[in-house]
Amino acid sequence: VLSGCGVYDGTEIHEASAILVHLSRGGAEVQMYAPDVPQMHVIDHSKGQPAEAESRNVLVESARIARGKIASLAKLTTADHDAVIFPGGFGAAKNLSTFAVDGKDCKVNREVERVLKDFHKAGKPIGLCCISPVLAAKVLSGAEVTVGHEEEEGGKWPYAGTAGAIKELGGKHCVKEAVFSLTPFHEAHVDAKNKVVTTPAFMCETELHKIFDGIGAMVKNVLKLTGK
């Protein structure tokens, strides 16, 4: 499930690509979706500032990542899929929810909330990375998730405050690294009860290949939980 195209106002493209590569390697068939709604705002990524008097649609922008093969999130049903995965990027906190503005008092997009609740009720796994675990924390009370560490540690974990917000949302936060360790799947957190799998990804300032491998740990656990 995508939230636009670009880290500051949509889906983090490297995370989406990493998820797709690992899903392909795992032999999964993939369909991409995004809500057909306006973005909260548009960011000029060369400046890191809002682009005035410009508007974009989340589904249309997400289609860039999907190479055009994408459908409205309203069409996503549990009957057609074994699992659902949400990449990160600020779009998860701006377009899939209002977390970026409202924090613990945020609202989640109606279709996103429906999808999360439907997959949870059906006992089908849900994967999330980077900032997107806030969605599960908000919608699935008591779910265990990770966004990495709970202290900034000199800038290594610049968004560490999100861990506290997870707790305020009603979730349980588990400290994890962004990297994939020698222990299989070590740095993706698996909430076996709720079948929610999370990994920090770009919540950490680290090398791209480590983020890629951490996302791989999340994807492998999601696929494992499908039982297929």
C-alpha cells in the first residue's frame, strides 16, 4: 500500500523498491494499491520545503512507483491476498493518516483503517516499516511494533521520539536495530499474536544496504506467517 511518491510527502521510494525486490525473490505475486485522495501537501524535494499552490493525488503519484500497475485502495480485499505491506515515508504520516500533524490524536484514512482491521481479523500478516508502524499502533490496540531506538543517540535515530508516540497511541514499542543481523530475521520485530511485522528502515541514519537487508527480514517474516 503506497502513499505517494517521495520521502517527504509520499512513499519512501527506496523502501518500496526494497520491499518489491524481496517479495519477488520470495516468489510472491504483488498488487499495489493507494488511496485515491489528495496529498496533504506537496514538498519540493530539492529544497525540503512545501511547494505553494500545488496539489497532487496520492494514487496518481503512487502509480509512478508501481509503473502504472496500481489500483485504488478501496478495491483491496483480504479475500484476494495473503498479506499486506506498508512502506514508510512521510506519506504514511501525512496521507494515510494525520500523524504528522496530530500525533497521538491522529486519524487514519478510512480505507487504510478498514484494510488493517480486515487483515487482522482474518489472521493474515501485516508488514510495516519506517514510520508506518504508527498506523498499526493506532488501529490495532496493543500491537507490538518497532520504529528502532527510543533515544536519538547523537543523531543516529533522528525520529526516536516516535517510539513514545507509539506508546501514547496504545501500541507496545520494542527496540530494534535497522540492520539485518546474523541471527535470522533478528531486526524485524514479529508480533506473533497479531501477525504484525515491523522494521525501522530509514528511521535510522545508516547505510542503504543495511536498510535493504532489514526490510528483507520484515518481508521474509511476513511471507513465513502466510504459511505458504
